[in-house]
Amino acid sequence: MGLWTLLEGLLLLVNAFAILNEDRFLAPKGWSFSEISASGRVKSMKGQVLGLINAIQYLRVPLIALNLIVVTVKMISG
């Protein structure tokens, strides 16, 4: 496994976090960011993961550009 494969795997993981919908998927399971911030447990592991998901969702435009670069490189290199 090379560095390129590892980076592609991380990109797929970030893409998965970017498409999560808080209202449809996270809130019914008790993973709502507003619920965590209201209880004051933002420093917990659950709060940190929700903060990461929230931050990734704001970076969708650079993520689209990164995906285009990876797809282009894969098309050229085979």
C-alpha cells in the first residue's frame, strides 16, 4: 500500500463525512451538534467528532476541487 492509496482512502472518508445530513441521519441517533453544545459536553469525544463533521461540511468547495484533481490523475495514470 502506497502513500497515494492511503491519501485516496482518506479522501473517501472525508467525502463520507461531508455528505452526512445532521437532520436525517445524525439527530435521530442522538448525534446532533446542537444537543451536544447545549449540554456543554463539547470537549467529549462525541463532541469532537461532531465538530469535525461540521467543519468538513463547510469545506465542500475545496473538497470538490480535490476530488477533480484525484479523478484527473487517475484517468491520466490509468
